[in-house]
Amino acid sequence: MSVVSESEPDIVRMNPRTRRVRQVILDAAVEVLLTDGAEHVTATHVAGRADVARTTIYRHWPDQAALLLATIDAVASPHHPPPGVGVLDRDLRSALENLRTRLMVHQSRPVFGALASHAHHDEGFAVAQRRFVEQLVRPVAAVLEAAGERGEVGGELDSQLEATLLAGPVLHHHLMLHADVTDGLIEAVVARWLVVHDLG
Amino acid sequence: MSVVSESEPDIVRMNPRTRRVRQVILDAAVEVLLTDGAEHVTATHVAGRADVARTTIYRHWPDQAALLLATIDAVASPHHPPPGVGVLDRDLRSALENLRTRLMVHQSRPVFGALASHAHHDEGFAVAQRRFVEQLVRPVAAVLEAAGERGEVGGELDSQLEATLLAGPVLHHHLMLHADVTDGLIEAVVARWLVVHDLG
DNA sequence: ATCTTACACAACAATCCGTATTTTAAACAG
DNA sequence: CTGTTTAAAATACGGATTGTTGTGTAAGAT
């Protein structure tokens, strides 16, 4: 599932104990990330919460940045939304509402903040940030592509761009403005998109 | 100009030397923020770059977070765009292009990342983040309000929401996706907005 | 049962933060 | 110009953190 480009350890062929300890560390790191924040995802704190020797963490990840990236990768796993009912406007609203709940339940703000703050220096964080956002937007694009295959919309539209225009305001409100995503916002975004595409 | 709510020191009635040193420190801090990143905006690094005793920084700001907030406040000063020509569609495009250049020239990504990463724990950073984003969006809202006063659009529209829908995709591309804001994106956003409001 | 691997444990230097104290120099008042 | 006030420089300190190294020990593989 993990799509990390760098040398991914062969988790399958590891010691059972190693695999177990590694998972315990990652679980604790995720917990620390979501409760205490990204700047506390450090060898000391994570080791304390995982009841693991601090040096063990350095055996698995070379430094704090690597541990944080792995932690974010663990918490931001791809999502497979339930298939829509096959009606574009309903599926679009569902996709955006689903996005909203994912944003809230997955504590996306601290994760996104950690990514954004490191992306400036560390290219690994930059690509992780892109991946994080694109993965949030992807279900919306999937709805559009499904509608395209049904012939409900013109097939020549750029589903990536269209999905960005639909999901963008939701992400903007939640991640940038720290504001609630209201039903009215979702409704307005979807309604306008339908008007523009002569489906209103 | 600075709208920091907390106890703002009376810069006017300070010692000339104090005022000078304070400015030197802030300048160095801004430099550190933009080149090395927010996590290096620390007493040690800033003092080193400003050629100032480290302890002096603690006389002005109680801790690292306060220094970082002041630094961001210094770099993210409000912007007064030139007035538009009075034609809505042209002014909207200008406002979005102006926004794009501001994002690039003002190194908004590291600033935004620092705000986003601290906003989770520190309410001061949360409001600063909101202020930062709203200040970026405000010129677009101003264009809409001016058009409303001219009667070019219906006066009952929520200029804040509309500006968010217009500027959102630009911010989304630049700050979230680390992608370039193309002319095509701006054109698409504006054209669609005009269509929705029967101005296309 | 033996051997290999990896974790626990302890100690290490290097760094940094925030504070307190003393010394020095700048700004100001008479 | 001189004495006083103010703030910065210099130094030192305790506490905490990062990343490294080395030694024992127990889990897992053969």
C-alpha cells in the first residue's frame, strides 16, 4: 500500500519480533502525531509512549525527519470510498461530504501542517504533501470519470482539474481557514459546477 | 499596520538603539525564515545572523514561538493592490494574477507551512493563519464589492464566499499542491464564475 | 541446542533553550 | 560636558534533546 519511493524495508521477511516492534513504534508515533503534534514525533517521546528503547528507533529510521515521514505515511493511507449510486449530482455531493468527514476524523490539519512546514527544505516532504492532497481529491475525480464513462458528461474534460475545482474550496475552508465546511458550501460548489456544465 | 492582538510594544517611544536592534533582529529573523525555514527561526540562529547577543532576543520576545509569530507578522504585511480599471472580468483576472505573483515573490509557502504546523496547538498561530489567508483573498473580495457598488453584479452576493471560490483554486495549487498556477487555471476560474453569474 | 540477530541499557559528545548575573556602552537629563 | 539611567554584550548555568557507540541479553532461526 505504501508508495514510498525510497528504500522500503522488506517488512515481510523481517523477524517477527522486529516486525512487531516496528509496528508498535509506528502506532505510538501516529498517536503522538495526532495528539501532541508533529514536532513531538521524536525518538524520545515516541520511545517513551511505545515502551521501547530510544536507540531501537534509530535502528529503523535514521533521524527525526525520516520517522515523521514514515508516521505520516502510516496515518495517511489511501482511501477507497464506496461506489456511488451512479447519478452524478448525488455522487458529487457524497464525495465532498465524504471528504469533509475524512478531513475531520483523520486529523488532517496537523498532518498537513507537518507536511507543509517541511516541504520547503525536504523534497521528500514535498512529494508526500502532493500525494496527501491528491489522495484526498482522487475520489472526486473518480466520480467524474465514472460519469464520463456513463456518458453523463463530456468525455474530454480534465478530471484532475475539475476535481481540484470541486474539492478545492472544501480543503481551503478546512485546512487553510480552519473553518467548518458547511452543507451550504458543498451545495453551492456542486450546484455551480453543474450549472457550468449544463447539468443544472 | 501590525494587527497583533497581544501586548504590542510602543515602538515609537523606545530607545533609538533598542528600536534599531529590534529591527536588525527582525530583519535577520525574516531572512532565516525565508532561506532556512521556520524551524531555524530560533534565538541562536537569528542572533548569529543578526550579529547580536542571543540574550538580547529574549529581552524582546519571551520564547521561540513568540519570535516566530513576530517574524511572520513582519513578513506578511497587508497589501494594497492598485485599483482596478472598473471592468469586472478584467479586474478579476488582474486580482488573481496579482495574487499569484504575491504568492511567489513573498515566499508564502514556508510562511504558510510554519503557520499551519503550529496552529494545531497554539491558538495565536491559528488566528494568524486565518489572517494570513484572508489577507491574501481580500483584494479579490474588494473587486467584487466594487463591482457590486457599480451595479455590475447583484448586490446580495456574499463577497467573502465568492472571493474564496475564486482565489481558492489558486491558493490550492500553489500552497497545497506545490504546483504552478497557470494562466489557464486563472482563465478557467474566472470564466466559470462569470458564467455562473450570467456575465459570460 | 546452538548461533545469529536485534533489542535493552548505559554512557557519550554536541547542541540548544531559557534564565540569571555581571560588565560595558549607549542614550538621556541637568 | 558630566552624571545617571537604560539596555545590550558577555559569560555561565541547568535542563533537555539529538544522534552515536558499545556491551549484555533474549528472541528467533537453523
